[in-house]
Amino acid sequence: MIKHLMTALFLLAAPASAQVQGVELDEPVALPAFTYSNDLGESFTDQDLTGAWTIIMFGFLSCPDVCPFTLGNLEAAISETGMRVRPDNVPKVVFISVDPDRDAETVSDYAKFFHPEFKSFTGTRDQIDAMVEATDSFYRLMPPDSTGYYEVQHSSAVSVIAPDGTLRAKLQPPFDPGLTAEFLARLQISYRRELSQ
């Protein structure tokens, strides 16, 4: 669990639709080694986190509300961020399905629906669980009904990973695109200052 959270870098007193609920971590959090894959044969590993900013979110393909809303929200925020930072500093967005049994065969299509550069993957239960725990996220597969159908509960916050592969911040939707872009730009400035010390 993440123990040390500092006050929000930007939490503005405005209507919920106009807030950025972003929290920069007091200290960077190291992430475990992992390998995720999708039905196109693409892989996403801990090595892919180095050298670029990355936003990771967890969910599942048949999610009726949180996942599509958050990915749509992220698309707008990432587009806005592209106007504030260099192109190579625009965060990559990666969706990780916590429901590989139902999602593995079609997972690659999901995130692309919201932006052609968004990627989606899934993996083994132990690798999903390790990353969920490291990022202080949450999910639960509910007991199946008489037809075998089951619901999935999960957290909606997304994790912001720095180019050194460490977790640096969490963002809770809904995000205002402009304010979220400003949060991410300031986070990058803070990171560069840290490196230069």
C-alpha cells in the first residue's frame, strides 16, 4: 500500500466536472517486473516503462460505465497535454484488463476505440495482482450467478509512471482535460528538477 501521499498538487475548488483530482506521491514507488500481452501478439513489460511517461489503468472490457468514461476522459486529457509538453513527454496510455478469462481474445481492440495510440493488454492473475497491489489499486471478481456471469468491481484511479519506471502520481476521474494536462506538465517539471539535484 502507498503510505505517503502529499496534498494534491492541484485540487481546485470547482464543480466536480472541472477538477483534477491528482495526488503526487511523497516518494516514488518501485513497480514489480511484469509481462502482459494481447491477442495481436504484442507485449507490454516493465522495460516499456523506462524512457517515457506512462498512464496505466485497470478495468475489464464489459465494464458498463467506469472504463469507457475514464478512457474517454483520458483521451481528452492526453490531447490537451500534447499542447503543453514536448511530443516525447506526452504519456502513453495502457489499459490492463483484470478479467483475462473473458477478455484475452479481444483485449487489443478495447483501448484503441478511444485513441489509436492507446494500448490494452492482460496477463496472468499473479502478475495482475502484483501490479494492482504495487499501484494501490483494487479489483474483485464477484461470485458468478446461475448462468456463470459475474460482475467485476475495480478502482477507477489511474497511475502515472515516470520515465524511470516508478509510480509518481494517481489521478481520480472525472478529470478536467486542461487542469489534468497542467497537473501532468507540473509533475514532469518536478521530476526533471529531482533529476538535476
